[in-house]
Amino acid sequence: MQPSLWLALAGAGVLISFTPGAGAINTMSNSLNSGFRRSIWGILGQQAALIVHILIVALGVGVLVASSPVAFNVIRYAGAAYLVYLGIRQFLHKPDLDREKAAALRNEPALSMFRRGLWVNLLNPKAVVFFLAFMPQFIRTEQPLLPQYLVLSATVIVIDILVMWFFFAAAATSFQRFTHDARGQLILNRTFGVLFGAVGVLLALIH
């Protein structure tokens, strides 16, 4: 990949990663509940979903998903329902100042965080459609495809990890002071619950 084309790819990747969405909300929620360092597990789960999306598009399956209203809508509504479920669960979560329970929450298994991050990004068919429109701009069909896809994937994933961890997860740490009292916990739980739910509803309604 030519340096000028790669710079354009990197610039686009930064803009995409900074666009608020379910992944950013999930990252901030993980950072708030489990700490900045452990939030990386959820971020890695989101990247695993990105790899799946890229593979789907690279293999041509993305064209089928984008051209099949039934398949697209099934995945879209499943993703929306999952985000709404996360939102309701977060919204109804009661404040808990018990130190042992708080420690248990902060020590959520890495696999659980990874799996949630995976599903948050995976159940978003719009990502497949987006990559379907985005990736061809940076792929030259007259050149070997595998190295180009590897460069594209590595660039997008590394940028997204950096933005998610050092911007969204780091930003969430500034809200930690609200977790020390019941009222602060209630506000945060309801705020993130509404955000998850809103993204889910938007995913279901916006075409």
C-alpha cells in the first residue's frame, strides 16, 4: 500500500473510531465498572468482531448480507435487542456500596467482557455495509489482495484500540468519583442504560 493511500486510510480510521457508538459506550461502561486497565478485554472483543466483519466483506458475503433485506434485518434487530437488553440491565442496576460486591463487579471475568464486546460489535450489520463501502476505496485489485487486507485490518484495529482505550476508557475514569455514593452510582447506571438503549433503538430505526 502506497504511503499516501495508507495515510488516507489512517485518517479515515481515526475519524471512524472517534465516532460515538455502541463500542464507545461499552468501553466507557467497562472502564467505569472494572477499571481502565481491565477495559482492554472488552475492546479486544470488539476488535475480534471487526476482524469478522472484514473477513465477511473480503469473502464477498457482505454483498449477500447487504442485498438481502431479510438477513440484514434479522441481524439488525438482534443487535438492537441486545443493546436494549444491556441498557435495561444497566438502568435497573441498583447502587451498591458493599465493598465485596463492588470488588466482584470490578473483577468481572475477562472472557465475559471480551464476549460482550464481541457481540456488541458483531450484531451490527451496518458495520458490514460500512466496510463494504469503505474497504474498496483502499484496495487495488491489480495488486496482491492478501497483503492489502492485512495492512488495512492492522491499521483499523490498532487505531481503534488506541482510541477506545486511551480516549473513551480514559475519559470514563473521570467519572469514578461518582461511584463512591449511591446517588452517583444511580446517575451513572441510568445514564449508560439510556445510552445503550438509545443506540439500540437507533440501530433498529435508522435505515
